[in-house]
Amino acid sequence: MSPYTRPESVEEFHGPYGPYHVSELVLQKIWLEQAFDEGRLRDEQGRRVQVVFPGTWNRLEGPDFRGALLRVDGLDVRGDVEVHFSQADWKAHGHEENPAYDNVVLHVLYYDPGEGAPECRTSCGTVLPRVSLLPLLWYSLEEYAGDDSLVASTGVDLRPEVESLLQHDLSDRKKRLRDLAERRWGMKRHFAKLRLERLGWEGACHQSTLEVLGFARNRVPMLMIAERFGMDAFVGGKLPVDLLMGVAGNRWRLNGCRPANHPRTRLQQYMDLVSVVPAWPENLALFGQAIEEVGHKLKEEEWGTSEARMDLGIQKLRKSMVALVLGGKLGGTRLDTLICDALFPLVSARLGVDCFALWFHWPAGDRPDSCVEALKLLQVLEPRKVLMSNGWLQGVLGAKSVSNKETQGVESVQAHA
């Protein structure tokens, strides 16, 4: 650690695979990217807090964000922002006696301390207003933590993970990748279940689809649109794309965005889909009922092979999914990303169907070049016999995820790529 970089707090949580730890850096990044329902942000007095500029992220001594611009009940407020898991951290970290924190104008917390909680003050006696992010997050903090590490893995050097796996023979390498993929599948199901509990079937399908259509740089703006407009608003294609783009304001990341992946294109595709198949979530549920539990029918040596893909009938299922559920409005690698990252987990969570074998052998969707190169170096893929599939991609992402958590203090295997 650099002598100029301060240590960060780490909080323990309990997930489906036991305890996991999340660094305060994850909360800071959520604030930086405004990756929550900012439209409902209120301080402890009930005042509307708008974030015009979240501040400059400070990784050295002093407040977490410097020079923020907030609008509190219509009045501009400029100053610094400090981010903590709990209100007690302000005093525990000595901020109330440190003049470096006297310009803090907002205390951003994960937990809401509730009514009657002791006030936090600066060294000059100013009482700090506070906001809580917990009720505003789009999904669990565990998902945000996983997303934080996995997005970082795109384009990151995978040689350490490759070198570690190359210490094992090919059969063992494949098994390890499959195990890592299966763990990620379990987490995806878990997160899909949480989303279903919060939003219901239609809402979860709507939000998850828009989120995937924003991969990877525009997920947050797409989630903002999903929060503002339900699926019914998209029926008939009456919503102007300009109106939808305006929901996220200047949060769109458009530099280097290919025309096929431009948010305008993706939003129009989704509007076309909902207009052609207004009941597509129900069609998806019916599609899920036709999926048999096939995960235990494969022998060890069959996993990842082209024969297994044929036996599972994936080509036919993919055509049915495109026609009956998605109205033929989506294609390419983003289609397969949507199916693997959103639709299969939702179907499995709702119906209790074991889709792991299908999910593993399904064609890989959007993939970082570094992951493709890693699989080549690992000699996992074989022409016409062992094809590139979602499972192998997920296994490599899982290896990177474990590596990231060992170095960043986020110690459970996450699933949101």
C-alpha cells in the first residue's frame, strides 16, 4: 500500500455462501457513479437532495469526495462528502476532531441510523445532514461488490490466473473452470431471486433486460430508465427515445460506443420488443416450464463439448427464445448475454428449474478479449469438439473474481458480470 493511500474500512455481511467482506471503496464508487435511485434521495429531515456533481474522488487523506455540488430543496450547497457504512464511523475515525473535515456538507451512509440517532458534528460544531443509500440501491450490496471486481476484470491482465491454472493437467483445469462457473450460476440465481422478491416477475424482467442492454458502460442510466418507466410505458413505442435519454442526463458514456450498441439503438430495440410481444415475461415463464432438469445427465467428460450442446437442443431452444419471447428484435452476442445473465437466472429462480447445463453450454455472449485469450492459453477449447461457451467464459471470470477478492478484501465469489 502506498504511504499516501489511507486504509479503507471493511464491513462483514452474510450471503448465501457464508460471510463476505465489502470494502468501503464499493460504497464510494456507488456514490461516484450515482448507482442508486437518486430521485428518492432525502436527508434525515426529509429534504430532497439532488446530486449535481458528486465531488472529486479523493484517495488520499481527508474527505472521500471534495468539491461536491448538491441541491437541497432547491438550494445549492457546495462542499465535501464523506462516505461510511455506519454513522458511528464518523466519531470512530476521529473526524469530529479533525479540521480537515470541516468542509463536509453531507454524510453518506449505507445503514440508516434511524430516528433519535446522535448527531455528527465537525470540529467547529456544524451538524452534518445525512442520507442512507440502503433503501435506494437497485440490488444487494453483494451484487455491487461483485460487479465492482468483475467490471475491473474486463481487459485486465489474466496471466496470473492462467499461470495458476496451468499448474494442473487439462482435465483438472476444465473441472476447476466448471466449478467456478457453477458457483457463479448459483450466485446469479440468488440475485435473481432477490430481484423477484423486490420487483415481481414483470418488474424483474423489465429491469434486468434494460440493465443488460446497457452493458457494460451504461447500466446505471438504463436502470434509471427502468425505475422511471415501467414496462407498460414501452408498449406501442409511444415513448420518444429523446425523453428516455433525458432521464439519465449527462450520465451516458458514449465515447467509443459502436452504433449497434448505442443506447438509442438498444432502447428502440426494447421498445420494438415490448410492442411486438407485450406479454413477453409471461412467454418467458412458459418457455421456462418446457426446460427439463438436465444438469445431472451429463458425464464428466461431456461437459463443454459440442455433442453436449447438440444433446441439450440449444440451437432449437435459442430459436424458440428469439421468436416466442423476444419477438425477433434482438440478436448477436448481446442476445446471448441477455439470456445467460438475466433470463435463465430469472426463470430458474421463479420455477426452481435447474438450468445450469443449458446456461453452461449456451453460446457465449459479449466477452472480454482477455478472457478469450486466457482460454486459448489454457488449451480448453478444441475446434469442432469443445466450443466457446458461456460456461467457459464464466469460469474465467470466476477465476478473476476470486483473485480480485483476495486482493481487495471482497471475499465471496460474485456473479454479476
